[in-house]
Amino acid sequence: MKKVLSILLVLSLLVSLPLLTAVAAEEPIPLFGTGSSPEDPLFDPALGLTLTVYTTNGWGEDSKPDNTLVKEYIEAHTGLTLNFVYTAIDNFVEKMNLVFVSGEAYDVVSDGSGLIVATRPLQSLYDDGLIIDLTPYMDTYGKNVTKYLGEGYDYTRGTNGELLSIAKRVSNNRGNTPTIRADWVEQAGLSGLPTTIKELETYFEYVKNNDCNGNGDATDEIPYLPSNWLNLGNCMEGIFLGKDGIGKNYLGEDGNVYRDINHPLYMSFLDTLRSWYEKGYLYPEFFTVTSSQVNDLVSADRAGLLNQWYSGQVRPFQAVEEADTTKHYELLPNIESPNEGVQTTYSEGTPYQPSVLVSTTSEHPEVGIAYFDWMLSDPTINASIWNGIEGLHWEWFDEEELTFTTLPGGEERYFKGFQAVCQWDAKDQFIYANPADYISIKYDHYLNILNSGETDYYEAFDLKVPYVKVGTDLEFMSNDAETLLEESIISYIIGTIDRDAMTSAVTEYNAIYGDVYSKVYTEQYNTWLANR
């Protein structure tokens, strides 16, 4: 909760800041070559250009021992000096908000996980003078990106058609799907993976009271472990609200846009979570737990149902499953809604996610754009940024088919340290050809299930709407109401306030903020609808 409050405090400071002005040089730096080799670098090395990129360190990419080799490869091909500033995933939003407030000069935010735009829309970042419109640069410096992304630009445009980000093709936009320990389901005596709330609670009860992991301690298993409150909602709300529960907003029968908290079935969602918390199913620190702590609990063979990205458990669980192949996670099928007339669904997210944001403080925005564009200029270059040095970390199995083999120990020495904007093939991604590669086998397994059509997914009605607050009645409203709402929801789930207090909190939220939010967003949704 303290982290949430600190982020909201920083965001409130941003509202009062004067707009930053772009510092781009009058004349863009021309390309020197194609970047196909050190003899043909992208920019003239004599210029001494440095590219400063803020990004996350994810799986510790910043500390991999062969990073220097890949960095040297990139710098030789591009003529740039790379200055990658890494921040832990759990602290990235807070870190970047502090950078925004400070006015510090840098070039690019590489936000492959979409953490920034999950808290602030692209349009808001642009209106506050924090990111630039990329349009003037794309014909010269972004030709490969333009060719590669196609309709992906539709997901990163501003209200007046500005191109506000280079998007990343999402490997699977059905990633907000829960995963469950299938071997523990079998231990619990269920005939298959749970498909009803009753079966899910039977599973929770068994995990809570039994030594499922076989370590001699029947008290260390966690029946239900979300990675945070946001992921819990993304994964589970659609069980109770159907298609109205897969985004932050829903479209009312009156045609107005409302926050999900106002949905007539939302309290059934909170009531269930409150019951699960009281029974000891829901991890007690679910609202403060960090991604690294979740990974540690998964690695310790303690976690039952997970709410995070569908593949989030693959790497932390690798050692456990390789030591005992009967232990494994599977994707949770649709759970029948306890609410009459509701068709359960999971979220069909955006196929293109804003990833690369170019700062208004960048003296040469074209350099950052050209860097990421260069990654898409050739499959071998892209594979090298993604996997490391060809012949050392990976090799082509069939270059024409874009299949490769990871070489033994390659991922332990280097792993996506310089954040490729996307893999080469937009539809299939790179295809691993090494049958002994645990990671690729698990990813392929989950992706096949996600794309099988056996589970229902739905796209939020306003997924492409570029909502803005600047210039509306929301522009100068404080975040007090959002803080109140978040605190009240958590307090209700953990049992420190009753239902009347929760209802009062929603009423107060609407009076302070929600009613204006609904009015402004309804107007913008209708405008978008009329112009699409």
C-alpha cells in the first residue's frame, strides 16, 4: 500500500509541473550506413553519440557475464555508445515518475512490460510534455519499424493522429490467464482442472491443509498467490463480471462509460475475495508482494494458483520441474461464473503494446528511433540482440524459416540484455529448434493452449480509445479519490471494514471523482466511436 501511495504522490506532483519543452537539435543527424557490419555502422562513430535508455532489469539481464560482448557487437554496428540504466521491475514506475519530475535528460524509455502506460496513458505523457510525436522521424529513421508493425500504429496514436510510441508485437495478447499446479489438482482428487468456483475452493482447501510439495511441512503451501492487485483483477474479474470485467471500465446499458467498481456485480467479486482471504486461501500480503518475492515463492515450490502473466512461472519453476517432472503448472480454464447470466471470459489484450517512448529531453530523438529500427533490419541482427552472439549463444537451425537452436549455457550468460523491441516475425515469433530447451518447450505448450480456442477471451470495448485528462474537468483533480478507492478495496478484502463502509467508499469516490470521470470518458468514447 505504501508503494501505491508513493506512486500516486509522484503522479500528483506531475499535474502541477509546467510542460517540458523539446530540446531536439534543429537538424537531425544523418544515417552514416546500414549498420549491417562494423565497417558500415549506422551512425558515424566519430560523432561520439551516446544513447541513454531507461529500462527494467527483469531477470537480471544487467548482470549477465556476456553482456559486454553483446554491447560491443551493438556499438560496433551502430556507432553508438550505449548507456542502459536498469531498474528493478517492481520499482520501475516509481523510478520513471521521479525522472519525469526531475526533468533529467535521457533519450528513451524501453518499457517492454508496459508498466508505464499501465499507470498513465500515452496521451497523458504526451500532453504533459514528457514524450514526443515520432511521426516526423519515421520515414527516414523508422522504415523497418513501419514495415514491421503495420496496424500496430493504431494502438499507439494520440487523439490527433500523433505517433507516440514504437509498439511491441505482444507474443500473446491472452497472457492474463491464471495458472495452477496441475499435480496438486490431481492430489486433491479432482477429475480435472477446476471449472467452477466450488471446485476451485475444494482445491484451495486441500492445498491449505496438506503437504502438497512433500517437504514435510503442511503449512507452507499458498493456495492462491496473485503477483499484485492489478494482476489479480486482470485475471479474475471476468469470472464475475464477464466481458464487463476485463478492463478498467465497462459500458453501461445507458451507453455511459463507468469504472468497474460501479458495476452491479462488482461486489460479488470482492465478497468472494474477502471469503477466500478469511479462509486462508488468498496470500495475506497479496497487495504488497513484489514480483521477485512471487518468483521466490514459486521457486520454493509453494504456490498453488497464480495470477500474473501466463508464462511468469516458467523460469522460477524450472529447477523444481526439472528435478521432478510430475510437478507442473497448467493454464486455468474458464471458471463458470457464480452470477446468473454471466458468460465468463478472460482478457483479450492489445496485440500491440506501447514499448519505446522517446523523451522530449533527448537532443537527438532520431538516434533512439534508428537504434530500435536497426534491430529489425536483419534477422541475424535481431536474433543477436535477443539471444547473444551467433555461434556462442545460439545458431541458426534454419534461417529461412527463422528457427534457431540455443547453445548450452547461452541463456545463463546473456538474456535479452539490450531489450529488442520485438522479435523478427510478428506472427509466430522466433521458433526454437532445440527440443531440450525447457523454456521454449514450456512457452510453446502454453501458447498452443492459449490459441487453441478452447477458452473464451474478450477485448475491452475501449481498448483503442486514447482517453485524455488534459483540457477536461479531470485535469486538475487530485488523486485522493483513487487512493481512497484502492485503500477501501484492500481493507474490505482483508476484513478491516464492513460492506456498508465499502459501499460508502464507492459513493464518496463517485462524488469526488467517479461521476466526472464517467462524464469525460463517455464523451471521449463517443467521439472515438464516431470517428473510427
